[in-house]
Amino acid sequence: MKSLKYMKFFVYLCALAVIVLLAKYIEQHRYFQIAQIDIVNERGSTEFQNANRQQIFQSVLPSLTGSFFSVNVHQAQKAAQATPWVAQAKVSRVSFSSIKIDVQEYHAVARWLNNGTEAGLVDSSGRVFQAPTEEKLPEFDAPADELSTVMKQYHLLNGQLKSLRLEIERLKYDARGAWTMRLTNGVEVRLGKQDIHTRVQRLIQYWQSELSVLAPYLDYVDMRYPHAFAVKLNADVPAEFNPLVRAEQTAADNSIQE
């Protein structure tokens, strides 16, 4: 009986050894070695707008080197998603020797400023991400959780400004809930908290009738008054456009005439 037990045990050991050796053989066989890694965008193309395909490849390579059975798909996915400009990545085994990586890119619509300091980029969903770019983008200066609101107002206010052929260069929404915009001509417009679209409409009216000629000399326009506006002129303003200089000149002329 004991000999039979030992015999069975020996057979089990042999079978286990065969299975281990077979598994090792299969794992090391070239048929199961990863030979191809395809990296494509949402449209199935290998051309990317901002993401670097070679950089993605290098980031996933350590996790996808080896056989079909030994590669770490989850680790490769995390590595791909940590690559600049990659919003989402899905790593799939296509065959015993092939891997496919579907990449969704971020598309920047603005730069995010945190209290005036650049802190990242903003995509069309209002998500903040980190990536290098030289592209000229509008700036959103606001708390991160308000960026979707800022984006909505940016599009609405820019639509109003089309008639002036101006656009917003920077839109600020501060902790008090007040809005300030800097236009592409460098002029700052203070809109306050309430009725900002009505105030922009008044700005358009005043701009067409009075302010456009002053544009090169304006530091800011304050639209927070119910039926008026205030301006601050810079130091380069000519005397004929400066009401204080004109008033002093008038007084001097009158004194001379006396």
C-alpha cells in the first residue's frame, strides 16, 4: 500500500514537472512573444495632434516586453495614461503576439491660471491637465472647480464681442464672483458680479461711439456703473484725448485772455 502511495505521489510530481516545463516552453516560444504594439488615436490613425507616439511606446515597453502570458496590461495602461497629452488609454491583447493601445488625446482650449500663475491647461470638458505647448491660447483665471462656468461665459462673451472684431485674451472669475476680461487689444474690462452681458452690450455701444479712438491709451474700462462707465488712461495718451490736460489748457488760455 505504501509503495502504491509513493508511486502515485511520484506520478503527480512527474505530471507537475511536465506541466511546468510545458508552460515554460509555451511562454518562451516565439509564437507567444509580443512582436507588435500598435498605438492608434480615436479614429484608428497612427497620427496624433499633440501626443508623442514614440514617447507612449517607450513608456509602455517595460510592461509589454515578454510573452502573451507575462505582459502586464494594467501597468502598461497606467504608463500610457501618464504620458503628456494622453487623456485615456486602453491596452488590449489582439493576438498571441500583438498588443493594441487605443489613445484618446487631450485637446487644450485654454491655459489655467491660479491667482495669476499658470497652473496647467484646460480641455473642452473643463478638465485640467499638464502638458507642454507653445500654442497661443486664451487664459482662464479662476478656481479649478469653476472652469466649466468660465468656459461657458467665455464663449458667450466672445460671441457678443464679434461685432467689435475683438476677442477675450484672459477671463478672470475671482473668489468674490466678479468677472474681469482682458481683450486682445490689451484693454482690461471690469464687469463685476451682475448683469455682465448687459454691461458688455453697453461696452459695445460706448466703444463704437466713444472708446474705440481711445483704445491704444486705455488701461481699463470699468462697466460696473448702472448707466455710465469709467476709464483709466495710460501715460502715453496725447493731450487732446486727456480731459484733465484739456481742462488745464482751457484754464490757462482763459487766464491769458484776462
